[in-house]
Amino acid sequence: MSLEKDGSRNGSEHNSIETEEKTLSTIPHDGPPNGGLTAWLQVAGAFFIFFNTWGVINTYGDYQTFYQEDFLRSESASNISWVGSMQAALLFIVGAATGPIYDAGYLRQLLVVGTFMTVFGMMMTSVCKTYWQVFLAQGITVGIGNGCLFLSSVVIVSQYFTTKKAIATGIASVGSSLGGMIYPIVFHQLQPRIGFGWATRVIAFIMLATSVVSIASMKQRVPAPARRDLFDLAAIKDIPYILFNLGVFFGFMGIYVVFFYVQLYALQVCHTDTNLTFYLLSIINAASFFGRIIPNFFADKIGPLNIQIPFTWVATLLVFCWIAIQSTSGLIVFCIFYGFFSGTFVSLPGPTVVSLSPDLAKLGTRMGMTFVFTGFGLLIGTPVAGAILWNRNSWIGLQAWCGTSLALSGACMVAARLAKIGPRIRAKA
């Protein structure tokens, strides 16, 4: 009897060892390749995720103006902006919730579901007739799809790069700039010719075609050794991390006010030609192309927080200067500079969270928590700005809201740096 028990126990132990060996054999034991074809294919896949998530979000200013001037003219600016802000907020909030699914090895499933939801949401938007239909299709459905896609684009790059992490993330995030350049032009050129419905369907077909690249090329390199928690209690006591998250919250509360309302401002205040007005969003996104590559190159050398802080403060100054702009030429110059200096808000928060995380085993959890801060900032910012504009008919109030939010963001980031490394100016952070 004893021999049977011993044999059973030894057999069980043998099976357990075999299982562990098989599991370990699937995990690469060397470090991230930091380059090579496979690594850069992940960047290409992440590029097109940015293209179809942030690129579409960056296009919403075109929809905001079209809805307010034509399709949903009976709705307030605040109500209309809820569609775009919900779409952007769900990208982060749902993205945080998909972390454990990604960790469990279901990258491909997330990409397929996310692609279906975003394309289906835009297709349904093309047949909408009322505000609530638009809110459910473009705001909720597309937003959930964005959330399924976005986390993968951020995490996958960190699995394949070390010293080139920030620049690789910057190259991937350029997809949002390119999408934000192409999609507004597509909508503006096609909407008068083939109507709102088919213009939106064309955008959906472009999203579908380019998403195939992400599905085909992206491959999870290191499966998570254990299921990731959604919340890290110890992070609450990490003062630099919490201060940075407050900075991200206030920053995203203000940064997209310009994207949503600059075209309407051009029409109502600067009396810009209608055709030129719809290219302002593309100008901002074209400038942000350089605002994601150049800063991220230096972020690898001197630290992402050291780059994020001055860029945030310059963006703040530019928004307060916006108050004085009443000419088309001045507004174009503003769009170029604002696009460049606001670009870091998409490309640098991820690398900054990495630099502020002492335990990289909990990086996914902390990234998810940062996503929640970001999502709620996006959810609040533009509707409040729209309410200020609608109820008080005050562009100055809207601009002051935007500038104050960014100033609070800059102050919190400075406090995060001081809490992390003190007043040492040349220290990497």
C-alpha cells in the first residue's frame, strides 16, 4: 500500500516537473532582442493599431464640426463632444480591463475582437439618424473596440525592446498622427460628394484593411508567468507614480479640447474659409508626427519625464496664446506648434510609467491604473469645455479651461520628478 502511494506521488511529481519544463520551454530565456525583423514587425503592427485607434479619435474634430453645423445641429456642443470623449475614454478604461486577457496569452483574440468592434461601430455610425444612435455606435462600440486593441500596442513593444523602447514606441505612435492626417482629409473630401454615410464607410474599410497588418504580424513574446492584478495597492503609497497619474489625468482633460474645437473656432472667430478649416486638424496631426519621434529619441537618453515636463508647459503657454488669435494665419501657426508639443501626451506616458515602476513584474498593473486616470480625464475634459461654450457662449472660458488643465498637469509632473529624484536638474528621470 505504501509502495503504491509512493509510486503515485512520484508519478505526480514527475508529471508536474514535465509540465513545468514544457511551460518554461515556451518562454524565451534571453532578453528582448532590441531590434531585428520580428521586433520591428511588432512596431509595424502597433503602428497600425495607433493608426486606427488614436488616428480615428484625432479625427473626431471633423465629426464634431459636421455634427454641430449640420447633422446634429439641434444638439449642444457638450452633448456632441460626449461621443468623442466616450470613444477616447473607453480606449483606456477597457484597455485596462483587458490586461489579464492579454497576460493569459489571448493577444490574437483581442486583435480580432477589437478590429470587429471598431469597424462594426463605424459601419453602424454611417447609418445613424439620431444623437443616441451616434453615441452608441461611434462612442460606445468603437470605444470598446479601441480598448481591446490599444493595450497590445503599448505592451508588445516593451517585450521586444530595451534601450530603444522609447524611440520604438514613438515610431509606433506616429501611426496616430498619420491616421489623424489621412482620415480627416478622407472625410472632408468624400462627405460632400458621396454623403456622410458612405464617407464614414470608406473610413471603416480603410480601418479593416490596415488592421490585417496588425493581426498578421503581432506575436506575444513572453506570456505572463501569473495572472496580473487589476489594482496594485502598494502603488497608492508611491508618491511619484501617483503625482504623475494626476498629471496625466489633468493633461488629457485639456489636451483634446483643441482637437475637438479648433475647426469650429476657425469658422466662428477667425472666419476661415470652410475648405481650409477642415485641414486644420490634419495640420495639427502632421506636426505631432515630429512631436512623437524627436522627443522620444531624446527620452531614451535623458529620461521620458524630463521631456514630458517642458513639452507640457510649452503646450500650456500655447493654449493661453490661443486666446489672442483671431486670424487664419495666426491659427495655422498655433496648430503647427500645438501639434508638435502635444504629441508627447500619446507617445511618452507609457515609457514614463516604466521609469517610475520599481518592480517591473507589476508594470502591467500600473500601466492599467494609469489608463484609468487617463480615461477619466478624457471623459471629463471636452464635454465640460463644450458646456462652457454652449451655456456661456465663451471661447475664452473654453480656452482658459484647456490651459488651466494643462498647467495643473505640468505642475503635477514637476512634483512627480521632485518626489522621485529631488531638485537635481541633470538627473535622468
